[in-house]
Amino acid sequence: MLVLGFESSCDETGVALVQWQGQAMPTLLSHALYSQIEMHQAFGGVVPELASRDHIRRVLPLTQEVLAKSGCALGDVDVVAYTSGPGLAGALLVGAGVAWALAAALDQPVLGCPYAERPWLRTLLWRLPPQFPFVALLVSGGHTQLMQVDGVGRYALLGETIDDAAGEAFDKSAKLMGLGYPGGPALAAMAEAGDPQAYKLPRPLLGSGNLDFSFAGLKTAVLVQAQKMLAAQAAEDSGSPVLPVQANAGSTQGFERLAPTLRSNLAASTQAAIVDVLVKKSMKALQQTGLKRLVVAGGVGANRSLRAQLNAACAKRGVRVHYPELHLCTDNGAMIAMAAAMRLQSGQQQASTRYAFDVKPRWPLDSL
Ligand code: KG4
């Protein structure tokens, strides 16, 4: 069986071809990806309408590329898969529309799959895939969740953020520090030379007794601290006394002109606050479930400080920790084709030829 998968839920257009036979693990034949990050950078975040229009431009050339790389023809495709949610409604509709139109033209069935399960499925493509069951820490730009994963489609939500995601906390704090989008990697780079204990920033919900997260307050604390630093600098420049700073008063304009040590210290303190909460809650989830395997998924999983601290905490508890292989971090088209193949293979879902479709911009993972 040959599955052609389309992913267009946010700012990347991904297309992939996956093949499987019997009960053997599906294999990835080829994939292609176009990232819109450069286009959205000018706006400091993803502009949904621009994202949808760009998906329209990219999706067919990427499909041709994937077919050419695999040596397969369009007529060889048995099932067409696409991301049906969650994501940006307009962007999702592009992938859905292309998938259904192509399937109708080929007279083949279609399957819509949830994008949100891709981080766990991606682990199956790793050189050393983790075995089920495991605790999964999903830390991306839109999600921060702890899940117990017992198998494909078998997830139990242990805890999640009640407001901002961890990646969002990185991105929003980075923006306050005058760094570009996406801010996570830039803030992490600036933090390298800084002192993580220079500023005391909040660790919300650390003692809440549950596995939920909250990162919205951190952004305000970073804003107030940055403004204090700017006020101190202004007082030093003018020789006048430092004026008290009020939360949300004014902006952080001029932050990039502060001394590099000060900026690095704030970046390091911000990163430490996020990492500290992620590590402690992950350890609590492992203790609660009794599981000895932790799988980290999502873009924030690339953070070196997070990795170092998780490694240390897991080593103490005899827990094996798996991280995303960085070269496979953004092949989301592959994940959708993979998800479709595994859902069909396990009989969990049937592909359809009822040519009418919908998308689900919101789709909680534990309801899949
Ligand atoms: O999972 P992902 O690639 O995309 C989705 O959200 O779907 O995650 C992107 C997030 C962004 O918020 C980005 O700033 C963050 O991951 N990120 C990082 C690092 N690399 C990416 N955050 C902290 N440190 C990093 N090295």
C-alpha cells in the first residue's frame, strides 16, 4: 500500500510518500518540505491568511518532487492522507482540498489524520525507536503536554498548559528582548553566556500538586525585569535616580542596547524558569505512572539546557530519555502519511470515498 500524505496545518507545507506491506512497520519512501518561516518573520509570528495562500503555491510542486524522488507515479498511490486538525482553519483546508481532489481524480480513498499525534509517531522513525509505553513531554510552539502513551492512538493526558505553551514562553520573552521569530533558538543562544540565577523569575504551578503548566505569568515577569533594567540604564546615562517600574507600563524598546552580560543574564534566567518547571513536572509524571521511559517531542526539545537537565534528572531515577533526532524534526508530511498508514494497518480507521470533507482547527489529543 502506498500512502501520499499532505500536511498544511500551520507554516510548513509537507508532502510524503509512505509504503507498507502486511503488518511490517511502514517505511518512508520520500518526503519534501517548504517552511514559510522567512515570510512570517517580518510580522513577528504566523499570519494565517498568508500561510494558506503559500500552501496553495507550494503543495503541487512538492508533490511532484516527492514522486520524482521515490520513482513512483501518481497512479501508484492507494490512499491519500492529510492533516485534518488541529491547526489554522484556512491552512488545513488547503491540504484537505488538495487531498480530496487528488483522491477523486485517482478514484482512491482518503483519510484525514490528527496532526497532534505526530510527535509520538515521529519517534518510530528514529534510529532507535522507544518502546511503548512511555511518558511523553510535548513541548512545541502551540502545545505543552505530558501524556502517557501506550500505543498508536492510545494516549492519556496527564497534564497540560492552562495558558501559554513552553515554546510560546520562549518566543514571547525573546520578542521582549528584541530577538526575531521564532525566538526560542535565539533566546537559547543568548542564554549560553548568561547566569541562570541572575534574576529570580516565577515557576508557576510548580507546587500545584498536579501536572499542569502555566507560562503566561513568566512573560509579564520578564517584561517587568527588562523594564527595570532599562530604567536603571536610563538613570545611569542621565545621572538621575532610578524611577520605579510598573507592570505593563511602556515597552522594552532599547533592550538590545543594554550591556551583553545583562541581556544574557535575563535570557539565561528566563530559560532556567521554563526548563526547571518542565523537568520537575516530567519527573513527577514518571513517578506518578511508574514508567521508566520519557520521550521528548516538539521544537523546544532541541534546547540544550533542557536536555542537560532532563538527562541528569533521568539518570538519577534510572529512566531512559529519548529526544527527537534533529534531522527528522520538521518532516511533518512524513508524519501524516505515517499516521495514516498505521491507522489503516491497525484497522483503527478506514479511508473514505465519500467526497465531502471538514477540518478540525481544535482537536484535543486525548479525544483522538
Ligand atoms: O514543534 P515545533 O517545531 O513547531 C510547532 O510548534 O508546531 O516547535 C516550535 C517551537 C517554537 O516556539 C521555537 O521557538 C521553539 O520550538 N524552539 C526552541 C528551540 N528550538 C525551537 N525553544 C527553545 N530552545 C530551542 N533551542
